[in-house]
Amino acid sequence: MRAAHDMLESVLAAYIDCGMELPAPMDLITLTVDAGFTSLYSS
């Protein structure tokens, strides 16, 4: 579970670093990791 927390924290930090608006919690659908890349899908 700690790894999932760290992954989500990393994704959200990338949003902040790029100056993008953070997604609302209700907009988040899935967080996936494929071959070391994290993808955040929203509605």
C-alpha cells in the first residue's frame, strides 16, 4: 500500500511541477503502472 501512496504522490507532484491544475478527487478513475510509467486517468 505504501508503494501506491508514493506513486500517487509522484503523479500529483508532476502536475504541480508542470503548473497544471490538480484533478479533483471525484474526477480520478484509475491509476495504472505499465513498464515503469504511471498513468492517471480521469473522467
